[in-house]
Amino acid sequence: MKNEVTKREDAIRRLNAAKAVKAKAVEEMKLILTEICIKQTGKAPTSFEVL
Amino acid sequence: MIHLSEGDINRTSPYTVRVVEGSRAVFTTDYGVLYIISFDKDDTSMSRTTYQFVILNANNRQSPRDKKLRDTIISIVEDFFNCNNEVMLYICETGDGKQAMRNRLFNYWFSSFINKGQYTLLQSSVKDEDGTDNFFAVICRNDYPEAKKVVSEFFDIVILFNNKPKTN
């Protein structure tokens, strides 16, 4: 049972780590989109939708 | 280091795609919505390196049932697999509670892609410690050298989450 709990905790840790990878990528991607929007329209985006 | 081929993508993509920073693709839809797609290296989620498929748009605008959007996304993903025989991981964003809708959108986008029979798609959802449903998918080419191990690990993870051990 203890082993199962440890494995589950590891799975939760991996899920949270995956979300952290995604969050970091999203921040970098927002910067790219902002730069492109400013070049195209002169304005920065007001919001973003992450899918 | 993975890469994308702008030339190959644009041979099949309805929208003109520009590759930036090697592994990110940018395009604008007929509705004027600017999208970016990325494949980010992830060494922590599984026992092997995966690449997270991340997509976002500017100004929070949608392109409802835009077939050209779907076909452009598929062109980019196909190119990812043509250029890199790697494992792709997709986790639906959960921040606003719309993850089930995103999962349906993912299914709409990828149904025709998977029907080509060259890929293995694994999908599930698990509840995290807050009770939030997390929809996720793993895709690899059928000829990925460790495809069977990917399938096995995927189901191990799902079983671990869904069989919550008793604490008494």
C-alpha cells in the first residue's frame, strides 16, 4: 500500500511538473505573439487564450 | 533539439505558417486571429522525453469550426512527426474550467489525423489533488521505437490516478 501511495504521489508530481513546463512555454509564446501583434497593428494584445 | 520545416508545412497548410525559434509555428486565420503553436521539451512528465503541444491565440478570440484552422494545425503536427520521431503530449488548459470543451476541440482537430492509421493516440482524464479534471493525450508514430512502452506507461499513470489508495 505504501508503495502505491508513493507511486501516486509521483504521478501527481509529474502532472504538476508537466503543467509547469506548459506555463513556462506559454509565457515565452505570449512574448512572441506580443512582438508580432505590435509589428502588425502597433498594439499589444489585450489578452490570450491558452488551449 | 527538434525542428519544423516551414516549407513542408506550407505545402499542405491552408493558412501561411511561419516557423520561429525552430520549434514554434505562427499563423493568422481568415478571422484575423493570430495563433502560435509550440512543441516544448518536457523531461519530467514521463520516463522519456516528450514534447508538449501548446497552442494559444492573441486577444482571446475564437475561430469557431474553422476547417482551415484545423487543417493548418494538422499540417504543423504532421510536420513535427515527419521531422522528429518523438512523443507528443497535450494537456488541456484548466485555469478557466473549460478543459472539457478543449478536449472536445482537440478531438475535432485530431480525428482525421489519427484516422490515417500511422499514429497511436492515447487519451484520458485524471483528477488532481484539487479534484480538477485534467484531460491529456499522448501521440506517437506507430514506428516509434518504444511505442509499446509509451502505451504501458500511459495506462500505469491513469490507473494510479484513478485507483486512489485507501488511507485507513
